[in-house]
Amino acid sequence: MTANFLPFENNSESSDAPQHQVYTVADLTKEIRSNLESNYPELWVEGELSNSRRWKTGHLYFTLKDGTAQLKGVMFRSSAQHLKFEPDDGLHVLARGRLSVYEPKGEYQLVAEQLEPHGVGARQLAFDQLRRKLEKEGLFNQARKKPLPKLPRKIGVVTSLDGAALRDVLTVIGRRFPTAHIVISPTLVQGEDAPRQIVSAFDLLTAVPSIDVVILTRGGGSTEDLWAFNDESLARTISDSSIPVISAVGHETDTTISDLVADLRAPTPSSAAEIVVAQHAELLDHIGHIRDHLHTVMAHLIEKRSSLFDAVRHRPGIAGFMTRLALQGRHVDDLSYRLVHSALKIVGIHQRSHTALKHRLGALDLRRQLPRIRQRLAKASDAVNRACVNRQLEQRAILDTSVAKLESLSPLGVLARGYSVCWNKDRTTIIRSTSKVAVGDNVNVKLHDGELSCEVKEV
């Protein structure tokens, strides 16, 4: 949008002065952006990466530069999430995108949709970057590799059900270790979704109790086919596993990140199966040799003992041994009979004594004596109650007699008949004579039902 303004009125200037077209900053920026986007809808730019950084939103911001100029760029999350490598500063790249203008800062920039390393493939660069990163963290160190079990009781296999790798593993183990217990966790082994499925299958397998070793395998293929085994999350899952892992991915010439992180790399799936059951076969051969040696030694020892037995059996002192042994057996039988007879006799005596004691205890049984005891206690209780009642009546009569005597002698009884007692003011002395008081003295007069405080008016 443009705006036309009339020239400022000035009497000193001619009225025929030319008019100027004036833009706002926003209008000019929009027009520049429109021109850039129209003239450069798509282009490739070569340069060195600088100031590369990923934001929490997933967007990638960077600067492309060469010896004399620089160009700011951005790759939005929808495109950045598909990068096969990590854009590091100093990397020479080719960027495909379109030019646009970031209006708030008035900067033109490249909105990239594709980013490739210049001179090396993106997959190879991503492989080299991840390899250096994990190697720096120590995931490839031989010291952290776990030893394989000598006699695995349960073998886990993570692979595709449709691949030749599984058939090779099962064939070798079935021939060398027929009684092996194999647990298979199926998964995709190539494609964009393969890394996530492989990690999930690996976690499911390691959660099974008593898994002694895991074979992670697939058959040969191109670099793209094997790329799922170069995933960082899979590498860390293998590294964190407490169970030994054998990686057998592709052919002997193929190398993946999984091979480098695993506790042992096997060149082929068949080799991985051979390694797992190798010690079992060696142990079986060793047991076979020991068994044959034991048979030979025992046959020789039995033959030697048989010869010695025959020599001893024909000696003169041994000839009547069986007869003497039979006589000793009869003597033992006689002693056994006498011992049993004596034991039964002693047991009978004790049984009779036990019966007599049982009868005596029966006579003293409290369950029989308790009714009689209760009856005696009831009679005694009645007698005590009657004695207490009689005693109470006797004491009540004595008490009544004493009360009557006391009442006849009590001063209160005299007062009840109309008499009174006169005390001095302090109630310390009974006044018995008029000489003890004077007019105006205060006295207390005790009556039957109370007292009077009086003043002497006349004597």
C-alpha cells in the first residue's frame, strides 16, 4: 500500500513543485519480501554453518557464511526432525529453500527445507557424529562390556519373524543345544518406525525373568536397510541393559552402532548362535570324556576287587564262616525273644500300677466332690446368716436400753419439760446465782429448741 501526500504549503516555492511517493517501514518491508519470495521461490545455497542452535520448539536456526558474506537461515521443526545428521558449526553444507524476510528485524533469511553435508553423505555424517559422541561418553569401552554366560538357561532373540536371521539362529541352536529355552521378541528391522519398535521389543524381552543373554540380529542389506541399528536410543538401551547383548546385524563387512555398543559383535546371525551355545557343546564333550574315563576306571577297579574277593573266599578260615554266622543269628534271635518277653512283663506291671492310681485319682476327682462341698458351704452360709441376724437383734435391744437410760439422764430431757440453762455472755460459765450477774449484763438462755440472747433489767 502506498500513500500520496500534498507538498507542504510554502509561499516562497512554486505551486508546480513535484510530488514524492513515501512508504511506511512495514509497507516497504512487505513489498521487499513479496519481491524476494516471487523472484527466488526455490534455490540451493552453499556455505559454512555458524551459530547453529535448536530451540525447544524444535526449530533450527543457523547462519551460512563464506569468506565475504553471510546469510541467516531457519529450518522449521517439520523439516528439521528428518535430518540424518546433527548440524554442527563449521560444517560445509548445501541448503535448499526459499528466500524471505523476517519483518520484525528487517532481515532477509533462507527458509530451508533440506540440508545436506557437502562432499559426504548425510547418513555417513550422521553415523560418524553419533559414533564420536557415544565413544566420547565411553559406551564403546571394553571395560564396560559384560561377559557372556557359560550355560545360558534362557536365550532371548530380537529380530523379525520373516527374516532369514531367525531361521539361522534357530537352526544352529537346535542342532547344538536342543534343550535350550528360546524367547523371541518380534519387531520390524528396517524402515522409519523400526528403531522405536526394536527398542520396545528389547525392553519387553529384558523384562522376562531369567533371560541370560540377548541376540539382536537381522540379515544383510544396504546401508539404508541397516540404518535402524544406528539409532541413538537403541544404542543407549543396549548400553543400559543388565543382560549381555550380542549384536549380529548384516554381513561381516557391515558395522552398525549397535555392533559397537553391544557386549559382543558377531559377524552373522549363525555366528551369534554358535557363540551362545559354544561353551555348552564344549561342556558336553568334556562330560563325555569324563564319563568314558570313569567307565574305564570303574571296570578296572571292579575286576581287581573281584579277584581279591575270590582269593579271600577260598581261605581256610572263611570256609565255616557262613555256619558260624547262622549260629550267631540264632543266638541273636533268642536274646531278642527274651528281651521282648521281659519288656512285656515290665509293661504289664506298670499298666496295673497305672490302673490302681487311676482309680484312686477317680475317687479324689473334684468333679465328684464339688457337689458335696457346695452343699456343706450352703449349710454353713445359712447358719452364719442366722447367727448374724440373732446377734444383730441382741445388739439392737442392748442399744435401745442404753438410749433410754441416756435420754432419762440427758439435760435436754430436762429442758424439754420446761426448764432452761443460763450462761454468761461468753458461754464459758453457767450462772447458778443472781450474785453472778448485774443489771445490764448480757446472758444466753438455752431452751429445748434453741437459745435466747438476753439483757438483765433487774436482779
